[in-house]
Amino acid sequence: MDDLPIGRRVAYWRGRRKMSQQVFADRLGKSKSWVDKVERGVRRLDKFSVLYEIADVLQLDVQLLVGREPERRVGGLTCIDQVEVEEIRAALERYDSMSAFFHGAPEPPPLAEMAKAISHAWLTYQYARYGVLTRALPKLLREAQAADSACTGDDAQQAAQLLGQVYQIASSTLRKLGEYELAWLAADRSMAVSQRAGDQLLAGAATFRVGNALLALGRARPALEVNVNIANRLAPGDSNDVSPERLSVYGMLLLQGAMAAARMGDANTVRDLVNGAQEAADRLGRDENHYWTCFGPTNLQLHRAAAMVELGEGRQAVETHNKIDPAGFNALLPERRAHHMLDLARGLSQVGDVTKAGEMLVRGDQLAPSEIRCRPLAHEVMSDVLRRTRGAPPSPVAELAEHMGVGI
């Protein structure tokens, strides 16, 4: 894209951000006609001040607009830049298995080493270190794809299982950072690979990540259907075992289905699915991390509160939060706790308590900065808090807003 005129680059990134010309013009304080002329090359962009304004609205490095690679920051918190997005996209667009069919695959990395790297990547995600993870994902994807293409015999299923996990890590991370279409692609790939791995529970975990991506894309109905459909097939009992692993994956499928139902405003389905997940959590007894689900009684309460927020029932979400066992909550990994702080901030905002909503964002930032500073949803909540705060916001909130790049 480096050889494109600057106006075409503006049009490209505006399209990636799903902004109409009118919305883009409004955010810039320009007319739609001005935007149209810039994108067609009729009007020149020769002022750096205007370029920086455009880059700010499009949430990208100004160097991308002028056809240069962004400078990488070596210090401080980073989320994801467009270079990293394109590197992950390129890795997802590889078809090593098809190439290997014709020419043979290169020597794959040892599966034991790859398994360790993937476990480390999962923990990096669950500690909400998204900037670190996005820089590691392209290489991890390429290596896992190469192993899946090259391995045969007994190693083939293990290689497929590892690749399925890497796709899930990529999907979850990309969804957090607002790259929803890529998140859906990665999750969809994980479902296909999981079937080759012969691992029903891995396929179940891939399913709720597909559901998450669909929900982020505004597709609540198919998100609900895919979660409930596979949950029914994996339900413990009858011919299925009642292992902790199965209870965890089954419970998460029900909870993600509940989140989709909440987005649709279907409170009855939310209640039924959460109650079903409650039975699984009670049988499990405590929060576990089987298949990297963090499923259990405490995480269930977090999802119950989140569903209430999606239903617009902020007061019930706050009441649910007040009933959560502090010891269980503090034992959860940082991503889960900070995510809950963000949900709680949304619930408090719904009941008009923007002061406490701001405090929850600050608390979430203290737990896992990337979960608050890097997520588009958190930026929306912070903007709402600032807009509705009378007078100057408290200094911790103002400082966080500045770090997030959200205007006061």
C-alpha cells in the first residue's frame, strides 16, 4: 500500500474503521465534500497538523498515512499498531498445508518447545499483556502452521491441537483490540483444525471464541445458536464423561451464549443459560483453568454481572458484584478481574454513578493496564464518564484518560 496516493490511504483506513465519509468528516470538523476531495486526490494534504488530526481520528500512526513504517516504541505501554495487525493478517493468510501437499513441508520446530511457547502465550493473554502478545503472534502462528503441515503419524494430532490453540489465542487477542473480522477468521480456523486434532473439547473452546467474534461483529443470533448447539452436544452425562475439562468448556459455552442472548435483550434465555452454567460450576466446585477457560463459580458471577450490563440492568450488575466472594475474585487472573472492572464501570454508568464508574476504570487499569488502555470499549466508557462528569474529573481519572488518549 506504500505506493498509493495519500488520499487513497485515508480512504482505505477510513473503510477499515467502518466510518462513513460523513462520520469521518464530523469527527474532523470538516465537510463531507472536503473528505471526498481528499480521498479522490483533488485536494492535497500538505499540512502536518491536518495529517496528525486525521491519524488521531483513524487511530493509527501518522507514518502510515505518508507511506512509511511506524517507528516502534521501546518503552512504556504499547497496544497494537497497524504493522503488527498486517503481520498477523499475513500469518493468518498462509496456506502451508496446501503448499506441503505439492512440495513437502519444511522441518517443523519441536512440538515440546512449541507447547511451552503456547502455554506462555496463553498466560501472556490472561495477564492482559496484549502488546507483548501481538508482537509474538506472527512467529508463533507461522511455526504452528509449519508443524501442522509437516507432522505425520502420532505427531499430527498434537500439532493440530497446538495450532488450534494458537488460533484461539490470536482470536481472543484480536477481538480485545478491535480487529473483529480477523478475530472471527482465526476462531473459525481453530474450529476446523480442532476437528482434525480429534479433540471435542478444543473444538468446544474454539466454538465460544467464534461466538465471541460473531458477537463483536454484531451477529448476536448466530453467536447464540452456535454456542448453545455445541453446548448441547458436549453436555456432561449420558454418553459423555463428567470430567472437570468437560464441565469447564460446557459451562463457558453456556455463558457465552448468555452474553449473546443478553445482547438481543432476551432476559429469559440469559437466566436459563446462566443457571445451566451454574450447575456445571457447582459440580466443578472452584475456578479452574482447563482449556484456558478460567471457568468456575467466581467467573460465572462475573459473567452474570456482564450479562446484566448488556441487558441494561446496571443496578442488578452492581448487586451481583457486591455478592462476589473477594477471595475467589482476587484469585482470578488479571485479565478476568480487569475485564470485570470495565463491565462494572459500564453498569455504574447506566445507573448514573459516573464517579464510581471512573474509579472502576482506574482500578481495572491498576490490575491490567492493557485491558483498559487498549480496548475500544474502555475508550467508549471513559468518553462517557468524562462527558457526564460535572466539573473537572478526579485526578486519577484525568490521568488515565490522558494515557488512553481520550479527550477531556
